[in-house]
Amino acid sequence: MTETTCLLGSIATARSGDKGNHANVAVIARSQAGYRYLEQVLTAERVAEYFDLLDVGEVKRFELPKLGSMNFLLIDALAGGASQSLRIDTQGKLLGTAILDLPLPTPVNLDEMRAVDYP
């Protein structure tokens, strides 16, 4: 990480799990400013590139602005899913933890984004 980047985990939290061979990764911004920033920079393409080593087929982004969150569906990310995969994380539970290390361009108002302001 350089001075011009920050980690996603500094402005958001995440949860993840499986849907068969696919994985869901929810990213929840700590603040409204953080969500507005993530709308611009946390694209499906950026997430697909970050998880490239998993050989993900496609990534789809679903926005939930009233919850200040986004859900990413990672198609074919689990190498067959819990009943078939030989991977250690067959249910995609660690993907939420992993995405928090995704580097993003540092926003000018990073401190504002770190403060929780959702009711």
C-alpha cells in the first residue's frame, strides 16, 4: 500500500457466503460519504480483478443505497461449491475478509468516511 491508496476496510466492513458455486460478498460502508465514494470506485471490474486468482467467471454489482451497501455476486468463484470443491474456503466465508484488503485511491475526505454516521 502506498500513500496514494487506502484499504477498503478503512471505510467499510464486509460479509460473504455461498450460493452453490457462486459467492456473495456484501460491502457495507461505515458512512454515507463512504458509500457515495464506493459507488464511484468499487466497480464490478475492480472486484473481479482483485479476485482474479480464483478464476471467477463474472462479477455483478447490486447497489443497496438505503443500507449503504453493495452486494457482489461472484459467478463460479467456489470451484464447484461446498460439496464439490477442494478449496479450503468452500463456502466463500473468507472472501468478505479478503476484500477488505483491496486497495483504493485515497479520497480527500477519508476521515469523514471512517466515522459511522448511519442511524
